Amino acid sequence: MRLAILLVSAVLLAGCERAPVPEKPPAEPATAPRLAVLSPAMVILLADLGQTGSIVGRHGFDLTLPDSVPSVGDQAGFDYETLARLAPTDVLLETSARDLPPRLLQLSRERSWRIRAIPMLRLDDIPVAAAALDRIARGVGDDAPLSDRARSLIDDLNASWAPRPGLAERLGRTLILVAVSPPAAAGPGSFHYQLVARLGGHPIPERGSPYIAMTREDLVRLDPDSIVLILPGAPGVAAGGQQEALARLTPEGQPALRAAREGRVMLINDRLAHTPSSAMAAAARVIASTAAAWPPLPPGSGPAARP
């Protein structure tokens, strides 16, 4: 009898081995992601992805989330008590931030928080960050397929700053000003500078840091063919915001800059325009559409004619 039972069991086991094994569905995360996001730019991307519901704590300077989402501080000072109370699964920061405080690292070890440092310095970092945030917010692995919404967002980002034919002939040497009192320009290495270059423009100065403090005399010396004013929250062009900014850039007793005289100045006043996020896609569209309405620069001007 025992032998018969063993034989039957062996037959059944053999049959099971030959049967096709159904494919397992993707494993659900053991705990739904709870994100403390210490980057306003990342919050914008998470909003684009439809994933703000996973955010339990926000950056102190965030402009996207409602006040009902608690602030957990910024790189100048974290609110560790609030962080501990919120019990995040992940703490998201930009790698451009300063070194992580020892207290944050200690708490992350004690409470099993995952510290996620994501690069957000360059223009090309933005779509890569969108892909990473899509997976983090869904609680899936780094190799998991992207959601349809993430793929659409990334395609839109890359398309928005693709080269525009004829733009170089209209923009010429472009100065990107991010402040006017005192003047400051976006320089090489900044995502604003890379944006203009990617569209086909010739941003200036050609050397320097990502943020370049300037004097009004520096502006006269550069005398750009065009100017992009990136001033979040500034009054719109219809309200005279562009003219007011230009007046503050002209040294007393000197004529207006050539770009101002020839009407090759544009204002980007989106309140998110200083964040490396999908706000750069909106800025790219403003730059491309505004410049497209300008006539080409006259012969003998532009990058080829000027140092």
C-alpha cells in the first residue's frame, strides 16, 4: 500500500513538472511609497507624473504642493522631528545639494529610510530624473518598465528643446539674464544656458561659472544680439515688466543695449522658471516661438562676426 501511494505521488509530481508554470504578476511593494521630497523641481516632475499623492513631506521653498503637506525643511536645516513623525520610506534630494547631514544619515539607518540622491544640474538630467521618480513613486525597481505617463512626459521634454531650424539666425549671441539688480547671467554648465544652446542659439559669455555676477558695464561690453530675461514672478510684457527690467540694465547716460534697441528681448516670468524641471519645456517653447517672429539678423552680425 505504501509503495502504491509513493508511485501515485511520483506520477502526480511528474505531471506537475511538465505543466507550464504561469507567469507571476509583478510583485506589489510591501509598503506604499511615502516620499519626503527635498527638491521643488522633483515635486514638479512628480506632479507631471500624477504622483503627488505619494508625497508626505515637502521642501521649505516648494511652490507646487498645498500647505497641508508638511514642510520638512531644506538643505540649510532639516526638521528632523517632522521627518520622524511622517515616517517616509524615501527621502529624495538633489545631488547638487551640499553634503548630507550626519543626523539625516543616522536617522535613515535607524528607521530604514532610503536616501535617494538624484542629479538635477544639467538639462539632460531632467528626463533621467523623471524616469527615476516614476519608478520610485510606484515602488518598483530601477529596471521596471516606465509608466505610459512617464514615457509621454520624457518624449515631450526631449521634443521641446530639440534644435529649431533658423533660430540661430534670429537669436545671434544670446545673453540669458536671471537677475537685473544687480545683473547676473546664466553661464556655461547651467540648464538655462544649455537650453538656449540645444535649441540652436549661441549663448554668451562663452566662459565662466553657471551663475555669473555682472555689472552694467559688462553688459555694454558684451552688447548681445538678443536677451532672454528669466525673472520668475515679474510683471508680464503687457504690464511693462520687460521695459522696466531693461531700464534697470542700462547704465545712466548710455544708450540702451543693442538687443533692446532692435526689439530682440524676451521675458520668461513663469514662477517655476528657475527649477530644472518640465518648466524648462515651457521656457523652450517661449524662446522658440518668440524668436521665430523676429527677422533674421542682418549680414555681418551674430556669432561669426563678433568675438
